[in-house]
Amino acid sequence: MALTATIASVLSGLPMTVLLTSGGDPDYILSAATVYMGLAFAGSFLIGLPVALLVYRLARDFQDFGLWHLAGLANAIALCVGLVLFTGGGAFGVIFLGIPILLAANAFAIAGWFLVFKPERAGV
């Protein structure tokens, strides 16, 4: 699960880091990139990992639970967090944090399926 959280952190933080630090002072780019990637890792490990563990705990016994179910559930959770961000931060909150949350949720779903669910069901 920690590998899944790391993959989700990189996939959610890297696009925003590149977008927000493109064209600027090199010293600023390094410090801002460190902050943005740190935020992505903190979000994935403090919010995403407990949610992923809860989903794994509740869904591992359902044999009909597939990748599309997992991706749909992850996107529904991301939508709920996005709505909370919209009420608290408006459009800026949704754009600045909502897009990385959506990327992280899908990364958690896909990586979690291939790294956790599928090997467990195959008996690996």
C-alpha cells in the first residue's frame, strides 16, 4: 500500500508542480517544487492511504468487486472531497487541489488494483 501511495503522490503532484513552477527564478522553482511535492506526499499518505486501506478492508471479500468498481468508488470519494473543497475554497480550491486529488484517486485505484487486489486474488 505504501508503494501505491507513493505512485499516487508522484502522479498527482508532478503535473501541478510542473504547471505552477514553469518559467521563473530557478531558486523559486526548486523551493516551490519541494513544497508542492511535499503537499502531494502528505495528502496521499495522510488522507489517501487511510481511505485506500478502508476500501481494501471493506471490499476484499467481494468477488464481484473489479477494477471499474474500484475506480468508480475512488472517483466518487474524490468528487466528495472536491465538493468540500469547493464549499471551503471556491473555484481556486477545486482547481489547485481538486485536480491533483482526482489524479491521486485514479492512481490509487489503478495501482491498488494491480499491486494489491489482483495479486491477492491470484494467490501471490
